[in-house]
Amino acid sequence: MSQFWSPAVRALTPYVPGEQPRERLIKLNTNENPYPPSPAIEQVLQAFAVGHLRRYPDPESLALREALAKTHGVEPEQVFVGNGSDEVLALAFQAFFCQPKPLLMPAISYSFYPVYCKLYDIHYRTVALDDRWQIALKAFDADNGGVVFANPNAPTGHGHPRQAVAQLLERIIESVVLVDEAYVDFGGESVVPLIADYPNLLVAGTLSKGRSLAGLRVGYAIGSRELIEGLERVKNSFNSYPIDMLASEVAIASLEDESHFKACCEQVIATRERTRQQLEAMAFEVLPSQTNFLFVRHPRHSGASLFSGLRERGILVRHFNKDGLSDFLRISIGTDDEMGSLVEALQAIL
Ligand code: PMP
């Protein structure tokens, strides 16, 4: 605490990201992709004219927005970009959810959402998950100041099909519905095609997970022109240049290499399902996952004891000590070798 902080800053409880350890650990705690990004990026970086860095980048990020628009079958005016989807989400909360009515979100979802609410003084209400740990879309009341959820959800891993989200959008027409698709590349069904029918739908996405570019910090949102314009108003009141020149070129090269992206995601999915079987054979309960992580618990071992047992064996996973989640571990999908080490370590602990 400092006397110099504004009163609002004193009251904040910032989000705590998963640890980025300095030692060499098998790192399965922040849902990074275990495979490198497109090899085409190497050439882009080598060919980059360093002298260009003298100038500011394009404040509109038009080339990147065009590439994303092409990838997702929309117009560039329906695409917004930012420094990671965390930034895009933060700007969206400010642009759409500072409303008299409360924002609705699942009781268990990305833990950054309540942090943004505190930052912007947004009143919110949570909706309990159903008894299968799935987001209860039907329980979202139509009278609200906005809706946000991750689909597939984190840290639980379940994704609703597009049709289920369309049903929600049939009921909720007066506020913005923000669907965070950070993990959609690992078997989820994107709701981007619904944007043509629902002007209040905003879809957030990232290059951090499926495209192995967490270090680059490029995220985006896709929605109707009016929603994108709302985001631009906030962004242009905050930071004119969230995407630097290098990030833009690297992101475009990644978007142009569909086959590398698809192959890496398929590999992650195959490893995930093999790991599921191995964990189930060890009596773990493994929630269905359409993401690059598994959410698991063991009937006889606490989440905390498994977490520390793995840590002692050089394996880092994520343990959430809250919200009825403390029995679970969230395990990111690594390479086959890394997951082999995980299974061996768990066998030793059990
Ligand atoms: N949404 C969800 C559900 C996430 O888990 C994450 C990653 N922590 C993000 C958004 C943000 O990802 P990024 O800022 O790297 O795009």
C-alpha cells in the first residue's frame, strides 16, 4: 500500500498469471502451445527492415485486420486488434459493460473477468455452472447489462455448440454478449458465423494458444461494425498503437500458414485424448475438454498435494485454491514426452 496510489488503485485485486519459472521445469501451467509457431515467421523476421522501427506503426493495423478478416470470413471493419486478447477484453468491458444493469458471467470462468469489473467499477452477477461443470446458458437472465463467458470455458474445458449460443442470442438482444474463444482451436465450434445475424455478439480470439504466439501478444475481436467502432473509441482514448510493426508482420505470416496451425492443434488434441485415457486409468475424474488443457481431480488426493508432488518432480501445473475448485488441477497439454513424464510422476505420487 502506498499513500501515493489513487483510492481506486488501493482497492484493486490484480489478476495473478500462472508462474513463468526461471528453472527448467516441464511447464503445463499456462496453456501455452508446446509446438513452435509457423516456420514462415523466421523468414519474416530475417527480412524485416529494422530501419522501419524509426516510425510509428499503422494505428489502424489495417494489414493485420485484413488478414484476420480473410481467415474468419468477415470484413476488416468487423475486426478489432489489441495487445493480446486480455487487452481486447479489457477494452470491451469498458466499451460495453459500464452499464446500470449488472454484467452476467459464469461463476467459474476466466478469473480476469471480475478483475476488469473491479477496475471499471462494473456491477456483476455470477450464474452457477450446472452439475456437469458446464455453463448453464439457459440460466442467463435476459435483463442484464451484458454477458461474458469463455467458450470453450476455462478452466473447465467444456464448449457449447454454436446452436446453443444462438439460442441465448435469441433471448438476449439488448446488451452485448461477449464470447471469449481463446481455446476454440482445439475442438470448439466458433460462433463467428452468428455475427451476421446478431449485432450484439462480440467474439474475442487470440493467436496465443492455437497459433503458438503467446509471446507476441496479439488478440482480436470480431463483431458488427457498431461494436468494433465502440472498441476503437476506447482504444483511441487509451493507446493509439497497441500492435507494433513486428507483431503485425509475424501475426500475418502465422495466419497465412493454415496447415502448420491445423497440424499443431490436431497433435495437441491427440495428445490430450491419450492423456485423458491414461489419467482415467489411474482413477482420475477428467472433465470433457475442447481445449488445450485437462481439468482433473482424484478421489483420494487433494489438488494441493498433487500440485506440490508434481512440483517436487519438476512439473508445473495450475491449482486454483478457490471457488470449490481446490480439488482440481488444470493441466496444459504439452508434447507427448512431457505428458509421458506427467503420467509417470502422477503414478509415483499415487
Ligand atoms: N481468455 C482466456 C479464457 C484465457 O485463458 C486467456 C489466457 N490466459 C486469455 C483470454 C488471454 O490470452 P492472451 O492475452 O494471451 O490473448
